[in-house]
Amino acid sequence: MSNSSLRFISNLTRDTYALILAGGRGSRLHELTDWRAKPALYFGGKFRIIDFPLSNCVNSGIRRIGVVTQYKSHSLIRHIMRGWGHFKKELGESVEILPASQRYSDNWYQGTADAVFQNIDIIRHELPRYVMVLSGDHVYRMDYAGLLAAHAESGADMTVSCMEVPVAEAANAFGVMEVDTGNRILGFEEKPAHPKPLPDNPELCLASMGNYVFNTDFLFEQLKRDAQNAESQRDFGKDIIPSIIENHQVFAYPFRSSFPNEPAYWRDVGTLDSFWMANMELLSPTPALNLYDAKWPIWTYQEQLPPAKFVFDDDGRRGMAVDSVVSSGCIISGATVRHCVLFNEVRVCSYSVVEDAVILPDVVILRNCRIRKAIIDRGCIIPEGMEIGYNHDHDRAKGFRVSEDGVVLVTRDMLGLPVGYE
């Protein structure tokens, strides 16, 4: 890339304010989000979902960031303050938390567009040329500089970042764009039963990633107009985009991998099954999501913890983990862990076998347990001798939730332990 191109990109990123929408509950995750917002949910052994859009911003050179919070945001705010509170406003960088505070109305945030509208004064104070609105509850690595460059070069008023997905996969699941051969958006449908395919490929369609770039003045104009519409649901997908595509320059930006020899990776971990599967994908020898790229690190808050430890090497009582991610502070004591993701400070006691499981922080699995294809929420204490995932009728009888694909969710409340541990 030429010096002039690099300067063009750096000017774009410096002139952009990113607003991450992180107030969603994630109701399809059921009890896993009873006490935390979806963006605060743990992922990948040591991260939270919010770390991915934040890291994408910082790595892309966008360092003026607001995080919009609402639903049960305590653990999310605490995490951002601890892990992302080191930015210096004096150097033109900041990660600010923007809770619902009824700045422009007597309501809390009523939708994605309203969440931005109620923070217009904060955005205006930053004087950006572009505003990037990002979903805070997806897992992906993306260089936003390419999106910004495409937006500026096309002369668009708004650009929507999209993934090419199979038509069958997008049905009833994603907002779908209809585009011409130049990627100008001609139509938009929210979770259609029969998505319209790409002009040159009937097997694929363009699904919205929930990431947008706006020219700032254009964004403010549309938000003010939408706020005066009593029929609006205050949502970008349902209201703003359909209302502007006919008379304004609105383009789709097909998301491609920003990294050589890597496929484009984006996951909406909005169900128990998709959350479990996305974590399991990390256990592949060469996972689609590369968390080991030092040139594009995923930043997070890390406690100062001792290293993981594996103890006992006796026949029938060997502390071992195979094809697994094991994080700091874990102790595998005479137990077998196979194809699992273990977060910080998990204890697995003697003679227990844990397979195909996602174990969140501070879980204790006592002796002689057998666990298979499960998600164990933070702070659970699994009683001695308990079986999980081997008989779903028994799992349901214990009060556990079994997903459509047979993933068993166990939370503290289901075990009769005090709730509210995030």
C-alpha cells in the first residue's frame, strides 16, 4: 500500500467516532443472560464478547469509542472500566460508557436508532466526519479501515457491512439486503422467510452484520426525522434503512477476511447451540477464528492468576486435558478433560470426566462427575457423582435446560446456589 493510501486510511479512522450498541439482553440464551447483558458473556476461554468489537476498533486505528449500555449492565461496565479504562482523552482517544440516561426523552433506549439519537450531543461534541455504529454482541475479527475506505470512495450517505451467507441459513434469521451489481442497496427485509439472492449467485444472499457507517450530518438528520415519527420502532433495520434506500446513496459492503489465508469469520452467538459451537470451533488445530495473531490481538481484562496446573499421574487418576483450552488458575486434579474450553479458575476433581463442554470461570466440579456437551455457568459447584449430558430426561428432571441440539445448560440457580454471580 502506498504512503498516500496509508495516509488516506489514517485520516479516515482518526475522523471516525465508533458507537458500540451493547445494551441487548440476548433472550435466546435463556438463563445464561439472566444476570448479564449478552455483550458481557464470556467467550473463548478468557474474553467477553464486547472485547471483539472494541479490539477491532483499536486495531483499526479508531480510538474514539462510546459503548451504549442498558440491560443488566453491571458486569459489562465493570469489565470495560477494568480492561479498557486506560485510554487518554488528552491524546484523542477514549472508551466511554453511555448508559441510558433519558437525555432526550423520558424513555430508556427504545431501539438501536433511539440509542444513537439519545447520544447525539455526545457524538456532536467529538466533531467526527463519520460515525460507525457497531453491534456489541457478535464475535469476529475485522479491519474497519476497509469499510471506511469503501464508504468514502463510493460517496455513500450510509454503508452497511454484510456477510455473504447461504439463502437457507439467512431465512428467518438475518436482515437481508437486495443489491445491484454495484452493491447499491435496492431493498431490505428484516428476517425474511425467502431471502432475495445475490444478482450473480442464487445460492447466496447478503445478510446485515448490524455494522453501519454514516456521514455524521446525514445520520443526525435521519435520527431526528425518525424521532418525530410516531409509528417508528426506532430501529436501524426496521425503520431507518428502509426509509432511505430509495432516495439516498446507501451501499452494502461485503465483508471479506482482513487477514491473508484466513476465511472471513463472523458468528452471531445468540443461541445456546451457536454459543457452544463457536467455542468448540476454537479447539480445531487451525480454527477459523485466530486468537493467536500478535498483529491483531484481542484485548481484554485479565486478573493476575497463577498458571494452570495438572496433578496426579496414576492409572485411573491422571490429571490431563486433551484438545482443550485451559485458562489461568485452573487445576485439573486427577481428572480427564477432553475437547473443552475452561475459563479462569476452574477446578476439576479426581475421577471426573468432562467432554465437549464450555466451563465458565470459578466452576468447581467435584469427584466422580461425568459431564458431556454442556455449558456450565460461572460459579457453579457440581456435586460429587453428578452426571450431565448423558440422559436428557434426567437432565430436565434436575432442572437443567436442554437445547434443540442437545446442549445442557447448568446455572447456579438450577443448582440451588445464590444467583447474581456475573
